[in-house]
Amino acid sequence: MNLKKKVMSMTSLAVGMTMMGVLFAGCGGNDAANSNEIKIGANFELTGGVANYGSQALNGIKLAIKQANDAGGVNGKKINLIVADNKSEASEAANATTKLISNDKVKVVLGPATTSNMLATTQIATDNKIPVIAPTGTNPKITVGEDGKVKPFIFRSCFIDPLQGEVMAGFAAKTLNAKTAAIYVDSSSDYSKSLAEVFTKQFEAAGGKVLLQEAFLQKDQDFKSTLTKIKAENPDVIFIPAYYEEVGKIVKQARELGITAPLLGTDGWDDAKLAEIAGAAPLNNTFFSSHYSIQDSDENVKKFIEAYKAEYKQEPSVFAALGYDAGMMLIDAIKRAGSDDPEKIRKALEETKDLQVGTGVITIDKNHDPIKSAVVLEMKDGQKIFKQKINPTKE
């Protein structure tokens, strides 16, 4: 009888201790201060049609994080970057964000790279109150919804489409003295359609006339029929706001058809593979807007370029530079927040001001977009040549 009571008493004690252990373990699991690392998610296009964008943006982010970790971490903690491949598809981008937040318990998500993939993820992040930084998504809808309200948890490290649409329309009208234009748009891309709309508005406001707008789809291979139609209208310039994969083929086929007019583009052109696809000669007399130039005389920009070359044995593309910018924005925000709490990081991101990053200096505006410079680059014999720089007007 006494033995039975003793066994029961010891069993009760063991159960009680187990329950207390579970209780304290649960508290510790929710207390970020007990962790020696800060989990950050990276959701990028590492395979698929725009894998070059995603992999380069990720390289820039990795460099920023490596520098921070090598310097002792952030607020005494090391950053643990958890990477997910969205396969260059919107549905996969949404799935990757869900996995990073729900399964991997990240505090912030960086990426994806493209506008369409970013738009597929913003509501998921907002619902979970996890900040997201878009390194290269330029569509205004990424940070500001259809209702005109700013998405509280969504930020970016690149300028937006209205700026580069305006830059290229102004460049066409003022620098190239173009009076007429044709637009060739990727109708499967929010990025492309948004830029076409802005260019049309700004070019016509400057006194120009858009003669026609034609469309293609991502992954199309033969563009000659539509280019023949555009050639017949004889526009002074042709604006092609799209990504390098299709642009390279369009440029090559346009020149084969005898189209000699200047071809204009945007940051989606800014990739080394463009010259591989189009060829160096066809790209002569083409111009596009971008976020920075390796010919920039800014000493801080040069410092980033040298660090990237030392790490990867190649010059950083614009996507690598913007990935680095996003990483620097995040690291700075965590430092100022003094915490890896997502809400505190969100607030710190909103307060980013005069921060030195890879492409220059940025300040985050009321729409969670950076105030920063843009450049126009010219392709000459397969090389990017700095043409002009457009500085921002701060609010």
C-alpha cells in the first residue's frame, strides 16, 4: 500500500516536472532574445526564366550579411539566411513565402526579384505581419495597394516604374529629339505594362506621339511578324520595357529586319546575358535606365564594387547591387530597432534616412519606396557606357 502511494507520488512529480519543462520551453521558443541567431528568409528565382536575376540579387544579399556576420553580427547575433527557390513562378513565390514564415519562422523576407512574383507574396507577408524588402520589384503596386493605402510591412530598395518610365520618355524626347515612338510590351508582365503606360503618358506630355503599341508574351521566340509591323510605322524610337531573355531576341531580330532606330529599355535589360543573346553589334544604338553604373565616381559605390569583385571574382550586376542594398537596409534597421522583433524592424525600416548602400545613399519615403538616383546606360560594342545620371528630388 505504502509502495503504491510512493510510486504514484513519484509519477505525479515527474508529470509535473514535464509540464513545467514544456511551459518554460514554450516561453523560450517565443523569446527571440534567447536565440543566438536572427533568421532571415530569401525568396528568389534560382531556377526558371529569370534565374539570373534571382541568383545575382541573392549574391548581393549574401555579401551584405557576410560582412555583418564577420564584423560580429547584428546586436550580438549572427544572421542565418534561409533560402527558398520560387522557380521564377508566382505561385511558387507565394508558396516559398508561406514556408519561410510558417515553417522556418523567419523574421523578415527578402525578395522575390520580379514584380509579378513580389505581388504574389505581399498579402501573405502582411497577414503574418512579417516585413518584406523587394530588392528589384519596381511596380508601384508592390508597396501601395489598389486602394491607395501603403502596405505596412512591404518595402523596397529600388526606385519605381514611374521614375524610369519618366526618365526614358524624357531621354527619348530631349536627348534623342524623338517625335514619335512605338512600344513593344510583354503583356504577361505587370512590370512591362506599367512601364509602357508611364512612358506613353510622359512622352506625349513632352510633345511626342506614340504611333502604336504591340504585345508579346514571355517565352515567345519569334518576334519578326510584329517587328515588321512596327518597322512599317517608322518610329523615331522603339521602347521595349521587358526582361533580358526576350529583349535579347527582339533586338537581334529587329536588326536582322533592318530596323536601325534607337531601341530603349529599362532595368530589366541590365544583365550580362543580354549581349550573349542579342550579340554586341545589334545592341549598338540602344539605351536603358538602371539603378547604378560601375563607372560611378562615388567612392562608396566603388568600395561596394571592389568588395563584390573580391567575393565573387566578377563585377556586380544591377541585381547584385540592389540585393546588397536590400541587405544593408535590413541590417541597418535591425541595428536601430535593437531587436529582431518584426514590428520593431518594420518601424525602423520606415525611418531609414540617408543610408549609404551599394548604389549610393537612400531615404525611405512615405510609400516605403527609396529616394535615390537613376542612370541611363548606352550599349556600345557589347559594353555598358554611362550616359547620364538623374538625381532624386527629396520630399
